[in-house]
Amino acid sequence: MGEFRMPSLGADMESGTLVEWRVEVGDAVTQGQVVAEVETDKGLIEIEIFESGIVDEIVAQAGDVVPVGAVLARIGTGASRPAAKVVREPAAARPEPSSLPGAAAERQTAPQGAPPRASLTPAVGPLAPRPASRPAVSPRARKRAAELGVQLERVTGSGIDGAVTTADVERAAAPAGGSQKGAAAPAAAKSPRDYKAAMRGAIAAAMTRSKREIPHYYLSTQIDMSRALSWLETINQARPMTERLLYSVLLLRAVALAARKVPEMNGHWLDNAFKPAADVHVGVAISLRSGGLVAPALHDVDKQALDQLMPKLLDLVKRVRAGVMRSSEVSDATITVTSVGEQGVDTVYGVIYPPQVAIVGFGKIREKPWIAGGRVSARPLITATLSADHRASDGHRGGLFLTAIDHLLQEPERL
Amino acid sequence: MSREQLRQVVRDALAAVAPEIDFDTLDSSEDLRQQCDLDSVDFYNVVLAIHASTGLEIPEVDYPKLATIDHCLDYLAAKESMK
């Protein structure tokens, strides 16, 4: 029997607030499945489970502040439980606080302590039966629910097929306003200002550590993108509009394949030694319009074709924009790519995200004079930079890595 | 679709990609990508969302015609009328 614990989603994370379970006692879960949502300094994170089995016991409840490493649920084979149905009912209705002393102490207020919400019945009756099949909840509505401390299972959706919308969440939160808000909102609603401050704090901690501990070296090269762009134009013309490729995915793929050739760029510096990573999970730096920056991992970029990666990149960016990441995306990156230059600047030298050892920066593609075979012509050029950890590699290897990226982009059909 | 419906389509498409942007405060004659700080992945997500709700094919070469909200609406209305 396994214990499913609160994962560490960053070196500075001490605890997370459990926002919602996506599974119940008796449910079968498979490795990699999103089973819960946790609120952290980095925003709302969907927590994936690392083993397959049956949910035997749910230990932490929505609203609990759970320390990193504390048990969230117990996962078994299901064989030891005599009657799953009997267990499931009270778990869903949740009549009593958790029996675990640790969890009970962390709990701020039991949902039952909330005052009656007369104006909202039956939509959010405190003991409204949970629908058999869980309706969809938009990521934005989830984020809003976390901010307002609204328990999603108590909200009746008004969207398509009962989907819960942001408006539903806000309606559900409304009567809990004023002096009662604290009692009705166990998820400890943080204001946008709090999130901003927490995000800045997390970035400050990581970047200060990086500049204090990592001896960066920096390299730069200009890459002719004309072959890559004309190849993209040709294949996109022949495709349905939902299957287009963007040049960003070419860059990510080229970095991942180059990282296979020069493995000193791909991995982590831990315990005074470089630990190369077996897989290439590329952190994609995404700046948030509300302020701050995240770099969630796109998994196995070296092993997937461009056609497989493109929809995953689109989905990742969309989810991050909506404020929702998955736990594996937060913690798995083995190297990072930043394209902050796309909106204007020519060159970006990244700061390595510890304990990673390299970050590749891409600037804006610009048409510039280019000399080839003694002739000057206008070409779309991009400046690729590398910031790498001198403890893990030397400049010569870094140069080979950047050159490999260039060569890969000259043969886009092989990416 | 009426122009007002198309406007709603663009509003919804943008809301999915850039939820923190208040559509009503945007200048409909200003460059959309600059105003909303949309990179190429964001912009493609917007185009895909418009396609999903209208069924209209929007070839890449037409992207410059989607530069502002006004241009978007003109372009989509013209496409609609050709259906």
C-alpha cells in the first residue's frame, strides 16, 4: 500500500493548500493521472499521482494546509477493502473532519462551520449530493474558486453539460462575504496582490540562489532561419489549419536533440556533482501578463515528433495562461528555453534555474544582411544564446551545443 | 453571424488565451498582439478558438488581416459572407 504525499513543487515550498480532490475513495487511479489540486506560490497546480492502484483512504481534505511530505491519501490494490460503496458515501458527504490529528490541526475551519447559505439553495447547499459524473470546470473557474475559497463540488454549474463557470464560482462565494468570509473560506483566499508578492518572492529566491551559486558562462550565435521558415510555410500550406506548426516548436525540438548530443547541458547540479538526466524535459519560460514568470516542462521533447509536440505546447501555454500547471511540469524540467525576445529584443541571456545547468535564449527573428558564398543577401536571423553552469561544463562543449542547434535548424525536415 | 456575434467570438477567443485582459478596455483600432502581449503561440491559440466557434478557415497568409479587432471583424464578416 502506498502513501500519496504532498509533493515539493520548488525548493522554497513548505506547504500547499489542498483545493480539491478529483478522485474519491474506491476510484482506480493510474500513474500520471491528475488526482488533486493544490494552491501554491506558483498558483494552482494539478497534482499527478506516481503509482497506479485504488484510492483506499483520503487523508487530507479540501481546505487543509498540508506540509510537503505529509500524506494526502493512501493508495492500495483495493483487495483489502470489504465494501467500497459503503466507504464512498461518507467520504463524499464528508460529515466529519479528518480523524488524523495532524490534518485536523492544520484545518482552519470545517466546511460545516459555514453559516447557512439561504440565498443559494439548492445550487450550493452544503450537503447537496454530488452528481454521479463530475461536470467540467474551466481552469479559470478553478483558479477563481481557489482565490475565493469556494469548494467546487458544492457549486452547480450553469455552463454546457453543467460545466462550472467563473460566474458560478463567484455566485457561490458571494454570500460568504463580509465578516463571514473567513469562516466560509477554508482555502484561505489570497488576494491577487498576495499571489503577485508570493510569485516575486519565489523568483527572487531562485534567481538569487542562481547568481550566488552558479558560475555562469555565456555564448551566443546567429542562426539563419530561412530554411526552417520556408519549410514551415510549405508544410503549413498543405495542412488543415488546426495542425499548423509554429517555429517555436522547431526551436524546442532542436534544443532537445542538441542536448542529447551534448548531455552536459541536460540535467541537474546536486550534491556538488552534475547528474545528467536520462530524459529531455524542456522548461518553456512563459512570462505572465499579471506579472511574474514560470517555466513548466514540456516532457520528452527528444522522443516526440513535431506533430506530437505542437498540440502539447499549445495546451501547456493555454493552461499556464489560465493559471493551472501540473505537478510534473513544475518540477521535471532538465533544461530551459526562453524566447522572451520574440516580442522585440535581439538577444536574451537567461539566468539558469537551479538546480538545472543551462538555459537557451532566443531573440526576435529579424531580416538582416547575411553573407554566404561571398554574396550578401537578406535572411531571417535569430540570435541563440546559451547560459551554462561552468561547474557542469566548459565553454567548448557549450559551443558545440549551440552549433548543434544551428545545424539541426538547417535541416528542419529531419527534426 | 452578425458583427456583434463575431465580436463575441473574438472576445471569447481572447478570454481563453488571455483571461486577465479586459476586452472592453482594448482599442479596437490598435494592434491586438501588441496591446495584449500575445506571442505567436498565444496568437495561434486565438486563431484556433475563432476557427472552433465559426468553422472559418484562416490561412496563415491572412494573419496580417487580423492585426486589430476592427480588422478581425471585417475579415471574419467577409469570410462569413463567402460561406
